[in-house]
Amino acid sequence: MQIVMDRGAIIRRVEIASCSLPLERPVYLGTVPVTTRDYVCLRVVTESGLEGFAIGYKSGSQVFESLQALAPRLLGRNALMRQEFNLESESLRVPAKASYVRSSSLVDIALWDLTAKTAGLPLYVLLGGFRREVRSIPILGFSYSNRPLEQIEEEIRQHRDQGESLIKVMIKGTDAVANSKYLQVLSSDLGDLVSFAVDAHWSWRTISEALETCRRIDDCGLAFIEDPFLPQQWRLVGELRSKLRTQIAVGEDILDPYGYADLVQNVDILRVDATASGGITAAMNALALASAHGRQALPHVFPYLHVHIACAHPTIMGVEYIPEHTGTDPVRSLLRDFPTIKNGNFQMTDQPGVGCDLHWEAVEKSASASFVFE
């Protein structure tokens, strides 16, 4: 109990910032146009001077405003008593709101960061430790309908030459013929070199709409089709899955453990996102469910954090990331470090913490709004 009661673990300062970083060019996530990447950043400082960091997407929610309400309640609390804060906060708010869950996720991550740094351990070791490297999965082919196919194929070859053999590409699900031709050409031209996965990003609302495209690409040898429907349409996922050979991957927007318990029986690959579904604590619980049901899992971007979780849990098949050269996720400008990729695998380091080392001066320069609580 000596470590838990140490005054050095008491939180004395909390800072939050909302950052909107413009993209080099607009991109489409499924049918959704994106011109900026909007992040919410959190820094929690203890009496001993240790800093705990977290960052997540706003994703259209009121996560910054919710975090603004949560942050003052951290002051004077013991950073190592994560569950005490989580359960107390949940009882005071409606947990089914995305903004609350995302804000509490960032708090959980920052407190884990402080716990790992207090212990002098990287998160993956603190969580049990399973491996020191994990497969890297690049997301490529952004804005494919506005680019020459040859350019996208060259992009894929470059990553294959670096040892990456599973590539995820985006599609805009409104044109079944164009989608199927695009994926059939990619699998025909490059299928001997790499495996492809497809992110439909909530493109369809009905089984019939989804099947119009999915049946056309069901013989392309895809690793999986991701997010065919809105998150709240999880019941349709099982029905679609029963009609296809291709695996279905869903779950990054689930808001609570009850949602994961329902979903895990209806997917082949469970998606998890510690920044959006309750933090590291919730992610590990979801992975336990996936393992119990014989499912693989795949985290949603944020590789600097999720590589730690992947190296602590064998259920995770790899960690995806958005390459810097795509110009579609400028988060590295807010970070001091980014995990190294070697021979198609993310490499772990023994740096204490959860891997989310924010460069707070850069955060402050990019912030459109910020608050300090002390």
C-alpha cells in the first residue's frame, strides 16, 4: 500500500486542449468527407511531476466539453486509483453517451500512463507481456476515386517492399459496380503479393444494400470487410456475416461492455479502440471476451498506444496505422515519438508509459481551445 498512498501520485494539475489540424487534401472515409483531423488532448500532472498523456479523435462528439466537466474532479485524487474514479464518474453520468465514454477513455489512458511511469515499466509489461513486436497494417488508397489506380498500386508495392503483407483500403459504398471493379483489379494485380482488407465505414443501412457490393467482392480473397453498417446496427452484422465467405470486422465504436458482449457473437474480428470505448481497462475486458469466443481482434489506429495492448494480448492479429505520406492523419506533429516498423512489424521499446508521449508545446500551438485546472 506504500506506493498507492504516496503523495507523489496525487493529481495537482489537469490540462485539456482541442486541436483541429488541416489535411493536405480532403479525403473520404466511406461516404464521409474529412478536411481536418480533430483531436482532444489530455495532460495529467502529479505532485511528483510525472505526466500522464492521452489523445483521441473528437469524431463529431462533445468529448472536449465532457472532458472539461470531468477534469476538475481529478484534482487531489490518487492517480493510481483508476477504477475508483471510473466507477464513481460512471454513476454520476449517462454512460451510453459517446462524448462521456470518449472523455472517460482519455482519463483512463492518462491514469494508466501515470501508473506505468510510477512503476517504471512500459504498459505492455505492466499488462502481462506476451511479445515485443506485432504486425503492422497500413491503411492506404485514400480518395481512391480521385486518383489513378497505378498510383495506389505503387503505394501498395512500396509498403509490401517494406515487409507489410496485409493492406487495408477504404471504399465509398455508394457505387457497387465501381467498388467491385476497383477491388477486383487490386486483388488481381497484387493479390499474390499482399492480402487486402476493406473498410466500408458505415456505407450501408440495409442487408440488401450491403450485399450489392459484398457479394461482388466475396471471391476476392479479402481478409475482412470492416464496418458495413452504423455502430447501432450491430444486429445486421451477424445476418450479413451468415451470407458471405469473407470475414466481418466491427466494434471500434462500441460504448460499453454490454455492447461488446452482444457484438462478439456476431463478428469474426472484434475491433477495439481504447480511446473511444472506455480506455485501456475496457479494451482489455473486450479482448478477454474475444478470446473466450474464439475471435481475433484488431485495434483502431492510435498505434503508439495500441501496440502496447497488442504486445500484451495474443488475440490481437496486428495493429493498423495511417502512414504519414498519405497526409490524412497529422497526429505525429503532436507526438514526441512514433513506434518503429521493421520487416512489417511494430517494434516495442522499454520506455515507461503507454506510448502516448504528447509534445505539449506543439499541442498548445495547435489548440483552438484549451483549459487548465489546478
